Amino acid sequence: MTYCVGMVLDKGLVLMSDTRTNSGVDNISVFRKMMSWSVPGERIVTVMTAGNLATTQAVISQLEERTKAPGDRRNSVFEAPTMFQIATEIGRLLHETIAERQAVNGAAGKGRFTASMIVAGQMKGMEPRLFLIYPEGNFIEASWDTPFFQIGETKYGRPILIRAYDRSMSFEDAVKLLLVSFDSTLKANLSVGLPLDLMVIERDAFVATHERRITHEDTYYQAVSLGWGEALKNAFTELPDYSFYAGDKNG
């Protein structure tokens, strides 16, 4: 399992992903799930992945090969004219890759090749855009009603995003919000783990404005994790007391 979040702000895009892959509590490894390509001054495209690792890496490898093929960048992240077309092509690659692996595995196979992706970026003269791509290859785009996407283990970190997200918030506050969301997920599910990869893409920058790998030793993450835990305890103790006795203010 994994956890990735892509968020649209007035100022641009904020992306975060974990790096844990595992086949049990005694087989844990770290693998990057955020990949990015950019042409300074022209475009930046970032992809985050969740699901079967072999499947997602097969798609990423195909995208990587297309960006490096001399004289032929058809359908590459450097040549597509819009982010919508990039999302369409990545969706097609994901669907085809899953179908091929399932065909090889056979109807009686036990392997699970499902995967999903978040695609984010901006092209010169256009708005920053964010897409959620499903295993079937279809996708949806972030909007005013749905300004952020999650993939992987989403349920533990979602409540804080829904309550505290504000499209006009600063990049710094957005990073703090994502760290709380990830900390809640890490505390609840061992299949999501540090380090975390962070990327901030400012509107019209066309390069990563800020990149960082957040590890166990990161003092800011430690402060956020400790502070959020204490804040929850304090908020709980300040809630009105419940009483079993009839006729009181709770009865």
C-alpha cells in the first residue's frame, strides 16, 4: 500500500508521496513513487503512483524512454500540447499495461496488477492542472468542488484535508496540512511509511519550486507529529462531558 496526495492551490500545486513498499512486516523497502519531468520556462509534469509496483514502474519506464529517445518524442511528456493529452496518454499506457499483465497471468492467476496515478503539472500559457487516473485508464480532473486527490491508503488522512483545506492557503500551510494528513496515516497503517517525498510547483514557474525528502530525523516533521498528537488530546479533554444521569444537560 502507499499514500499520495496532489493538491491544487491558487498559488500552484503541492504534491506528497510516501516511499514504502512491502510484502509483509518483515519485508519492507523504500521506492520512489514520485517522478517529474520539466522543460524550464515551458512545462513541468509530475506523476505519483499507487498499486502494484511492477505495473506502475512499467508505465513510468515507458514514459522515461520516450523522453530520451533521440529524434522521436511522439506522445512523450515533452511533446503533448496539453496536460489533458498527457493524462490521456498515461491513462492509455496504464490500462494497456494492466491488461497485458493480466493476460500473461491468466484467468486463474493470483497476481493483482491494479494501479492508479496522480498526474500534475502546467504548460506555458495554461493553468496548473491535476488529474486522477484510474486502473481502467479513464480519469477525472481536479475542480473547485474536488481540489485535491488521494491514492493508496486514503481514509486515515482524508478528514484533516476536508476540514482544513483552503484554496487560498500558502504553500507553507499546505505542506503542514499534508504532513498532518500523512502522520495520521502513518500512525494507523504500517504499510505507509517514511521517507516522504514533497514537491511544490508554483504557478508559471515550470520547475519544482521546492523539493524535499522528509525522513524520520526531520525535526520539522517530528514537531508537527508531536504537536498534532498533543493538540488532539487537548481538544478531546475540552469537549463537553457526557453523563449517564437523567435530567442533566446531556439528557
